[in-house]
Amino acid sequence: MAINAANNAANNDQALIDFTCALVRLPSVLGDENHVAEHVSREMRRLIFDHVEIDDVGNAVGVIRGLQEGPAILLDAHMDTVDVIPEDAWTRNPFGGELVGDRIYGRGSSDMKGALAAMVYAAAGLERSALAGSVIISASVGEESVEGAALRGVMERYEPDFVVIGEASGLDLVRAGRGRAEFTIETIGKPAHASNPEQGVNAVHRMAGVIGEIEKIPMLEDPFVGRGVMCLTDIVSVPYPAHSVVPSGCRATYERRLLPGEVRETMEAQLLEACARADAPDTVVRLATTDYRTYTGRRWNEPKWFSPWEVPESHALVQRGLRGLRGAGLDPRLVSYQFCTNGAHSAGVAGVPTIGFGPSTEQHAHVVDEFLEVDQLLSARDGYAGIISTLLDGAAS
Ligand SMILES: [Zn+2]
């Protein structure tokens, strides 16, 4: 197929809907993204992307080069989804990819195979002679476990000037995102027979004191990004189960949602001070670590710290992004992501200007009977095309 024919094929609404349904029909629960990666790369080749690869961690990456020189823009959508639990609560086949009325049903339709399909079609549908620069589409792995890790290698290889995260934004433009961190707290006690508990030190009682103090840590509120969160997510005593013994250890996990400006040292210091106030000597506070294996066998062992990020409203990327979306007939507001995304790496760590834009809303992610409205899908494609053509406007340079 010639490039012109590929442009035409990509500008066909029904073809985009069919591609989205096909992606939903390929299960890609976290760690099993291979079939989607193969299908996406096949479609990119069919639509005459200039370069297509499946990289070492399993991302499917495609590049379209404009006929003129210019910046590189990276659009990212993760292929992995959360699991389908409880499956019997679904009234639709989670992997049916059914189009019912104006909705595409299935796991990953909103989070975020629709966005992935829309960006592939948006990039392929543009006239290359009008593009000054290149478009990189990253269909990435592992986001539901380790935000940003998959994107790191793509960014090192392609060195984009701008990044667009395709997570659901309700077709609004995102210029900030909350970060995420996971801390473990371990209290130490002294074992004793449960018939004489006064001879020991109960590590669970110590943890109860620590929890009480942690609950008192004030959470900040950011007028744009929302509120910081500290959430106790699990707790286990040692030994477990205990048979007539005063527990000598207790471990609790806290998940923290982070606001722009919140840094690791301060977060750790807050927890240590809470432990000190609780009079729980020898308590250990640690940033948790991941141990994740991609379907290609690559391992990610790293701290669970996913940075918050913010790009000022006056930044050229935000302003040009707004212009591109308005040019596509949309009416975007400026908003922030409440959930953590791959922007934690692109903006939060790599410091590359990043915005978010995608179909559907955060409330449609991870739910039973997940669906995506076809209108949102088609508007997202137009929005991506608008952003790309505004950023790579050959006529303006
Ligand atoms: Zn997502």
C-alpha cells in the first residue's frame, strides 16, 4: 500500500472502531501483552509506519517521519490491563470487543486500548509532507504495575522533545499528575508466651500506636492537582498465624499519593517522626521495591516512587496542545490526572514537557462492564491529529 492509500485507510472511522474492538478481543492482562504488541506492530506496518519494532521489554514502537526536519513527539499508551475480577459480575464478555449501540465493551476499552488505536490512526492519517519532525507511538507494557519503567527505554532511544500520555482525560488537556509511592513500616517486638504477654513486647500494639500517629500527618491540598493521600493498604504480623505467641514483628504498607513538589526525603521524614512520636523504638521505614517481570523476561527491580509532575499553563506545549485540540473541534479544559501514569517518568523523572489527552474518563477505568463511547474514540483520534499537526507544523516553521 502506498502512503496516500495508508492515509486514507487510517482516516476511515469504521476501520478505527474495528481495530479498537480487535485489541479488546486480545486479552493483555498485566504481563501478557505479547498478542496485543504483535497486532499493533502488524497494523503499524500495514499503515506504512517508517519504523516498527518490538523492543527488549516488549513495547511495540512505531515511528512516522515527516518530510521536513523538526521536533520528535512521543505518544504513549499502555497495552496492559487490570484483571477481570470478579468475572461473574460482568454482563458483557470482557474480551468480546462488542460494539453495542455507541459503546465498545470490554476490559481495556477505556484504559486504554481505544486511546492506543486512536493515536496509531491519527499519526497514520496525517499527510507526511505537512509534518516537520517525527511522531513516535509507544504501545507500552507493565504500566499497571510499574508506571514509567517501560517508557524509560523508549525515551532514551528516541529522545522526544514532547510527550503526550494518552490516558483517559475526558478529551480535556492534562498538564499535571499526582505521583505515587509505597512505604513499608516494620515494628519490632519481643516474643513471649501468650499466657504471659507482659514478658514480651507486642509488635502489633506498637504498630497500632504508629498507625495512630501516621493518621495525624496532615495531607496538603493543591488547588489544581487535588489532595495528597496516605492510605494503609495492608498489614501482617510475624509469625502469622501465631500460636500462643506474642508477635515479634509487624509490617504495614502505606500508599501515598503525591502532589507536585513532594519529595522522597520529606515523605520519609514524616513517617519517621510519626514512629518517634508513637514511642516505637527500632521501627524501620522503607520505600517498597518492585519485582516485576515483563513478558519478554526483563526484570524491573526498583523503588516504588513514581514522581508527581506539573507543566505550567503558560508552557508552549500546553498552549499549542490547546490550539491543536480546538482546531480539531474540541473544547478542552485544563485538568490534572488523579491516578498515576507513565508521565511519572516522562515529566517527573526525565523532565521532558508532557501533556495528557485521551478518550473516556478515569472513572471508566478498572470497572466491571468497562466500555468506551465511539464518539470519544473518534474525537480522540481527531484530537491526537490536532496536537501532532500543531506541534509539527511544517508550514509554520
Ligand atoms: Zn491506564
